[in-house]
Amino acid sequence: MRKRLAEVIALLDANRTALIATVDGAGGAFASVRPRSDAWSVAEIVTHLAMVEKQIARLMAGSVRWSRDNGVAAETSDESVLACLDAFSVANPIRKMKAPAIVDVTGEANMEEAVKSLESSRLALRQALADGDGLDLASVTRPHPLLGELTLYQWAVLVAQHEERHRRQIEQTLRDVTERAAECAPVP
């Protein structure tokens, strides 16, 4: 596996490990509790992450097929791509954003199903990336509705940074929910 692709997969794996560790702290009782009426529960956040990753995996798989069919050159650079989205501050939840309808969670989310969906979406993304191994993924771009044209490397890094953004949101959600539960608990 080429160096750039290996570093992207390592980032994805590290962020997923951190996410799962954070989600495991949600426990069954708190996973479906919204901290406010206008905020997602932990299960809803995880469902959203799986929906986004599934869409990006689909985009990447199609783009890799297109790349192979259209003779995209072989990868020649080993320059790191991990900082390629730093200018957008994706991982830092500076402001709340409204999810596009295609990845907006509507209805109640189940944590067990959400985690299974997240596992499935990651397998699809890893397969798309593996299929692109050896291709110059920096030369193939697809439009993002907010960030503009992104290379396939940037799309993969986006998944990792988006996941980190929502991992931090989950931490805050858990703090808010547990604080609210403590405030509502009867005093002995």
C-alpha cells in the first residue's frame, strides 16, 4: 500500500478507535437521550456518521472506478495529505451546522443498529480506498457542497475529521445529559 493511502487509513482507524471509546461511555440509558430538543442524541450522532460515511464511500468507489476506466496516472508522491483540510477546521466544532437532508437523522435511532451501520460504512470506505491503491487519488476531484472541489484524499480525510468533530459533540452531549440527570435525581 502506498504511503499516502496508508497514512489516511491510519488516521481513519485512530479516529474510529477514539469514537468507539467515547460511544462506549454512553451506556444504554444515555444513548438515546437528547440533551436539548434541538440536539441529537449519541445514537443519532452515530447514525449520522454512518450515513455520511456510506455516502462518501459510494462517491469514492465510483470515483475510483472512473479513475481506472479513464487512465488516471499512478501515484508518484509520498507527501503527506493529512493537513489537506486544515484550512476548513472540519474537526473543530466552531459553529453548529445543519446536516443536509440526505444525511439528516429523522426519527428515533438505535445505538446497536447505529454502530453496526458505522462498521458497515467503514468496510465500504476501506474497500474503495484499497481499490484506489496505486492511483494518483490527488488528481481526481469531486465537488463538496460547502468545501468546493476535493481530491479523493481530501474526501477520506474529511471522513476522519468529520468523525472527530462529532466525537467531540458526543463528549459534550454525554456531559449535558449526565448533568441533567444528576440535577433531576432525587436527593436522599
